[in-house]
Amino acid sequence: MAGRINDDDVRAVRDAVPIDAVVSDYLQLRNAGGGNLKGLCPFHDEKSPSFQVSPSKGLFYCFGCQEGGDTVDFVMKIDHLSFTETIERLAAQAGITLRYEQGSATPGRQQGERTRFVEAHKAAAQFYVEQLDSPEAEIGRRFLAERGFDQAAAQHFGVGYSPAGWDHLVRYLRGRGFTDKELIVSGLAQESRRNPIDRFRGRLMWPIRDITGEVVGFGARKLREDDNGPKYLNTPETPIYKKSHVLYGIDLAKKDIAKSSRAVVVEGYTDVMACHLAGVTTAIATCGTAFGGDHIKILRRLLMDNSGAEVVFTFDGDAAGQKAALRAFEDDQKFAAETSIAITPGGMDPCELRLAEGDAAVQALVEGRTPLFAFAIRHVVDRHNLDTAEGRAAALDEAAPIVANIKNSSIQHEYAVTLAGMLGILDTQFVVHRVSQLARWARERGASGGGGRQARGGPQRPPAAAAPQPAGPPTRRGPALNLRSPAHRVERELLKLALQRPELVSPAFDAYGEDEFTGPPYAAVRRAIEEAGGTTAADADYLARVRETAPDDTVRAMVTELAVEPLHTRRDPDEAYAGVQLVAVRLAAVNQRVTEVRGTLQRLGQHADPQQLAAVQNELWVLQQYGQALRERGAAAL
């Protein structure tokens, strides 16, 4: 069982790793104003960024799905790690040596499972790289050289070689302190009759890294005729490797993808290498699986779904390549980015193209891309006999829905005109009207909850009336708030100040009662601030204390949200701005109490006990005087 990490070391790790540096490994961040950054949330699908990071506070919060927390929370949630594994990973990044308590004296034995697997893969990758220089690996070096890759290229991509023996890697990693069980579960070894043996033997090895650069698996290429295995053998599904969640080369390409707003999807490891060496440094590839929804999510977070972003798919020009391109087209609407296709000439892949015609040819391939819509339309039209009226009508029925799905209305119109020309239909407006009609029906169906995207082919009909759907369980987290209420808005702003700029509202804020916050979640946050020592005790650990004193995850999420949400002021907040919020909340509370006391007077009536009546009247007078002072003198009357 893992030993407990020393508390001082945990605090050191939290302070040493900036949250924006960690989050930037997973998604593109842009300036959101007020010192905050924004991006597409990695925890739910969205088309406009609602995920915010506050570097100064070390917190993140998504205003769409309400996920939030600090650096440790982010890594735990996005990589599904335990607390211990997260601290170990961040400590390794920061160069901090951790101390363990109540456990073994050997730190390696105390690390979390995932950390152990990643460390084993890191050691294996280094082992394979060293083996590439061995005499046995001559066949691997020759394979690379024949494809235009020198030693520097192999080093850049971490290409290595797995010896042909049964257990070279197993024995090496045992010597590094890894157990047989760890090697088998992590996919580096496999069971045999007697002892574990290497999973990869006598093959050229490509390390597969996740978006943060950690090695989580390998792709192995067959080199010898007597190898009866498949041409490419990949790491099996393991606790750290899910082939649908990784893209080969993403660790090298992510910065240029975010910077250029373009990603180039190729089909193999050598294609990625060829593209990068040719200057197309945004190239990536899937690892033994088709490009799918999880891959799209990775790219969307880097591309930020801006209208100028683009995804370019490269495929061989043969039938299989065209089929793959059409599969990619089916996923087009999951991108806000435009999608294009680059068909390699003569059935060559980018690696072969670079070898035959040089780097410029690879660059020209990408630059000469064709919009995926145009490719799909041409593919559909070519299947029909356009010499007959029936063939032209059938082609229109199948191609018009494709054009109707184009997101940009002006481009949609251009393609409708082009489609009319391709079909030889002289009445261009007829085709344009047909396309716009289909697009309108699709929008109406989407607005009425009619479900998914429009069918790619076949005659289309107007949407039928949507059947009533049974009401599902409420998805709101925490008590409902009427955010249009001025009271709630100003309470929210004051709490944001108390969390983000406590020096502006201290010490007055600490005298405010919980009952002055009429939104129940806001009252809970006020209580958490008080239990953390109040704004007067704010220091470097203030926000962390407030989050820790929150009674549950709902309140903790609200604290995080308020600590990250920008203040409603265009200029830097000052004491005057803070004073306005303090007065507004207090004045609302005074007015509410005045209403309650007047109600009490009315209930007492003329026959009430004189002493009791005088006390209530006196309270009303004091409240009215205090309210008047607040209105006239502002924060000076607090």
C-alpha cells in the first residue's frame, strides 16, 4: 500500500507547478481579460469556450459543466489519477523529491499504479533507443534509411529497436525494480508457460506519447520475414493506453496546431515523421484505429473551434483511401473547423512522396487540399448516370443534403450553384432553393429537439411534429438562483471580491452576517469564508482554506466558480468599487429588515404592550436612519 506523501511536499508541489502551464498541455488557452485565460472545456463538449483558468489564484472553473478546482484537481480529473499519482507526476515535472510517511523506505514501491506504468514505459523507451545502435538492429537502421530517416530523425521521434530474444526488456526492467505483474498489466510483457516474455521482439519501435509527452504505449513494425505477427503490433488496451484516446505525434504537434489553427491527419508513424521533417509540423496519426469521436475532442481543444481552423486528412488515392475519406466526412459536423482532404498522387503515402519528390512535394500536397464537402459531393455525383433525367434527379436527391449541411451559408450557396453545374441542371435557382429548403428543415428539426444531423442521402421531407418527451431528472447542481435578481447579482459580485480581492473588502466584509446573502449557495460560501478565518486573515493559502472548509462539493464548486469569474468592471477594481458592492448588499439587508419590522408593527396593532411596541418602533427608526446614512454616505456609513 502506498505511503502517505509528506504534507509539506504536497504544498510545495501545488505551489511549484503553475496551473496555466499544466492546462496548456491539454488545450489551447487565450486571454479572457482580468488576468484570466479561457479555452474549450476538456470535460464536456462545447462550441464556445466557457472554461476559465486563473493563474494568479491557481484555479480553473467551467461555467458550462461546473467542473472546477486547482492544479491537482485538474490533473486528477482529466487523466483519471489518484491523488498520490497526481502529486507524483507534478513533483516529477517540478523536480521535487517527495518524502513518504507510514510506508516502505523505498519510494519506488509506494508510487501509484499509473505512475509506475508510466515510469516503466519511460525506461523501456530509453532501452529501445539504446538498442537501435546494436549490431542486431542493423535491419532497423536500414529500414529507416531506406525511407529517408537518418539518425537525427530517429532520435527526434524516439525510434528504437526491440531485441529478438525472449526477455531482454523483462530482465532489464526487473533490474530497475519493476515487478512481473507491472510489466504484464502495462502491456510491456506477456505471460508464457514459465516466465513473462517481452511483448515486442525483433521490431522497430515507435513510442506513443500522450498530449503531455508521457510514453503510454508503443507501435512496433515487423522487420523480418520469419516474424509471423502482424505488420504493425501496438500496445494492447491498458490502464494508461486507450488507442481511441491517443494521437501519435500530438506531443510534438500540439503547439503548432494551436498556433496555426490547422491539424494534418495522416495514416502512419512514418507519415508523421515525413511530414514533420518536410516542415508540416502539425501532422498526427491514429494508432491502429480509425479516426473517431475521442480524437476529435483532442483536436477541438487545440483548435478552439474558431471559424478559421482547419483539419486536413491525407489519404491514398486508391479505393480504400477514398473510403477512409468518406468516413472522415461523416465526422465533419463534429468540428467547427473546416475539413479538407489531400489525396496523395499515384497512391503514395506522405513518406513515399517525400522520398520520391522531396520536402516541397509534401508541403504542396497539404497546400493543394480539397474541401471535404467538394470531395464528398463529387464522389456522390460520380456514382450516377448524368446523361439521363432519372440519374440527375437521383444525384440531386443524394448530393443536396450534403450541401445543405455546410455550416457557412455563403459557402453553402456557392456549392449549390456548383452542384447545379456538375449535374447539368440549367435551372440553378431550382437547386439553390432545394438546398436552402433542406438546410431550413434541418435547423427546424434541431431547434425542436428533433435529434441529430440530417441524413446524407435520400429524399427529404419536412420535419414531423416532435413527439412529447418525458421529463428527465433535473441536471442543475445546487439550489436554484434567480440570477436576474439585483440582490443576487450584487451578492455574487461581493463574494467574488471577497475571494479574489479580499484586501478591498476587509475588514467590513467580515462583519456581514450569513443572513445578508439571500441566495442559499451564497450564504454557504459566506460561511466557508468565515470558517477559513475571514478576509482579514487572507494570505497565500486563503483560497485553499476556503475551499477546504466548504461542507461539500457543491459549495466547493461555487467557491471555485466565484474565485475565477471575472468581476463586472472594465477597470481594475478599487476600494470605491468594493464599497459600492458592500453598501448594496448591506442596504438590501436593511430594507428587508425594515419590511419585516413594519409587518411586526402591523400585527401588534394599537392594543399591543406599550413597552414591546416602543422597542419595535425604536428598531424601525434605527434601521431607517442607518439606511438613509448608507444612501447618503456610502461605504463611510458601514
